[in-house]
Amino acid sequence: MVRSVISGLAALGLLIAVPALAADKISDADAFAELKARAQRGDAISQWAVSQAYDTGKYGLKSDKGEAFKWASKAADGGVPDAALSVAHAYESGEGITADPAEAADWLLKAANAGSASAAFELGQLYDKGQGGLTRDTVKADTLYQGAANLGDRDVWSRLCDAETTGDTADWSRAVAHCQKAGQAGDDGAWLTLATAYANGTGVSADPLKALDAYRAAANGGNLPAMEALARVYHDGTLAPKDEVQALTWHKTAARYGSMPAVAALAHAYDTGDGIEADPAEAARLYDILARSGDTDAKAWFTAHPKTSQAEIARNTVTPGHMPSGQILYAVDSDDPRFQTLDLARYYQQLVDTTYPQRALQDHKTGAATVECRFTGQGDLKDCILVEESPKGYGFGPVLARIADRLSDSGNKSLWADRYAGKTLRLSARWRP
């Protein structure tokens, strides 16, 4: 039937010419031959590609370390940094060439000079440890480490800090300077490492002042364990004189970052008036957060206070979507007209849509967080608590807490005070890159 239809169409001259099918994909052999021809004409990138093909067995080739080394050497001479690093590794391992530590070091230097951060770091390690036939030279090592950082290795100081403060590789004579550089580059964990070491006298002489400085640097960088540590320090009077005001300040900061122990400490303080004016309503709000997280002591607190109901706390919790649209914000922090006539829900969504945690964005992470704050009698938001965050460690919770600050700064305070004083505002958000 199909054949007869086609024959009929042909007879009527109605068949449309069909373009010839695309040629079959080029074979591996032809593709490699073309690549190798370019390499033989002196193209350094092609030479490096040929080397990788021999190394991995691409294009159906049998792996040949000798050929891989030969073509990597050509590419390295042509200025390809990764090729020079590959040659260095070959001289280190003896794959494709006789092992030669001195040649390996020379090629690492060539690779570093060509722009390889990895080569600069590896050569720094050889000088640092006096390996590869090199005399130990920590000055040269640090110069190379800095070179690696300048070439884009953001984590060089952090790796050194970790390696030099743990296990068999610990070397505190080098760690202090490297951890400080890591901290200055934004690694709050490095500051915490130094703080713990100075507090406990681990690897260094105990120094309460240096410990406090490092704890503060870590906490100011967003490190939650450092915040909790500072709260304990001031509560217990260990590294500094006892100071309940400072302790409560750091408990509040830690709670803002999601520390349930800090929330528990604040709940107890508001309940008992320990170091702060007693506030039964705020204590109940905080115990409710703890109970919802599964804290058995908080659940027991509600059992012991039957007149305080979690259901009532839930009824007194509002979200932006449930607040009347007529409550226009005074967005004094922005000249953007989009932000000057929005109700709370729309303004909040604008803030979420235009704010993304930097680390999460770099790693293409999706995330979510929930923050709860209390309306004051003046129409402000206070004691914001991070109650949920997923995944942790990417900054979703802290970003949402800062958005809460923006809302507080821009709110219609007289209206909020009249209608919401004492109630809880719950903010939830999701981010997708």
C-alpha cells in the first residue's frame, strides 16, 4: 500500500526531494588522525589532547604512558600549564619515563610559572617538607602557596590549616600563620581552630586573649560553634570575666543562626529572669520552638504550665501572606519604585527573589529556611530564630534572618504595633539557582 502511494505521488510529480542524510559520525580512528595531524603541525592544545588520549585510551587507543609523556612534553613546551603539571607527575611517579625527583621539581616550577595553581601548591609542599630532593625552605614554600592563592586556589590556606592542626601531619609551628591567612581569606573555621587551640593550649601556649579574639573573628564570620563558645565563656567566666549581658547577646546571635541550645538558654533566662527581665510570653514562644524540634524538656515545660498552650501560640503566628494587603511598607532603604508601594507579602517575595546565599549560588545549591520573629510593642521585629534550614552550612538561614531585618526596618510600625504586638511572624522561603 505504501509503495503504491509513493508510486502514485511520483507519477504526479508531487514527491519532494529529501536532503541526503548526514554522513555517519566520524570514526574514532579518523577523529584521532585529524587531532594528531594538528598536533604534529605544532598546535599545543592538540598536543595535550593527544597526550590525554594516549594516557586514558580514548579514541579506542591502547593506553601508552610513553606516548602520553612525549606529547605532554611537547604541549608543555608550548605553554600548556596542565601539560607541564602532567610531565612533573610523570617524573614523580616514573610513568612513561624514568622517575627523577629533580626533574619533577623543575617541571612543577615551569607549570607554576605557566599559571598552574596546583603546581605552585605541590612545589610549595615539597619545599615545606624538604622532599623531592629539595632542601626544606619554608620561606619559598609560603611564597609558592601565596602564588597558588593568586592563581585562583581559594582554599590553599584552609587546606594547610587543616593538615597542620590534625593527625600525624600536625605542625603547629606552621599552622598558626596559615590558619590566620585562612581566616583572613574568609574561613571562619580556621579562626575557630585557632581559638580552640589558644583556649586549651593545644599545640600552642594557652592565651585567653588570643582565644577570645579568634572566637570573635570566627563568630563574626558566621561560625555557629564560635558563637556558642562565646556564650559559654561569658556565662561561665572562663576566658573572660563573667558577663551575663554578653552571654545573652551571644545566645541571641547563636539562636539567630539556628542553635537550639542557645534557644534553650534564652527560654530559661526569659522564664526565670536570670540575667534579663522575665518575659513569660517570650519564654513560651521559645519553648514552643524547642518543643516542635523534639526537645523533651520543652515539652515537659508545657506540661508544667497548663495555662500556656502551644495551640494558642500557633494561633498568634502570622505569615506575610496572611497579613492584609493594605499594610503598605515604607521601604526607606530603597529608591526602587517597586519597593515603595508593596504590601508585606509582595515586598518579602521581592527580597527573597533578589537575595541568594553566595556559597549556595557558587555550588548551584537549592535550599530552604524558616525564621520566626516576635513583633514588639513598637512595631519592630525582635529575637529572630532560625527554626529550619536545609541544607545547612550554605547560608540560607542567615540570609533569611537578614531579610527579616529589612522587613523590620521598612515596616509600617504604628500599624504593626497596633495589630501584631506580641505575635510571631513566621518567614519561610525556598531558593533555586
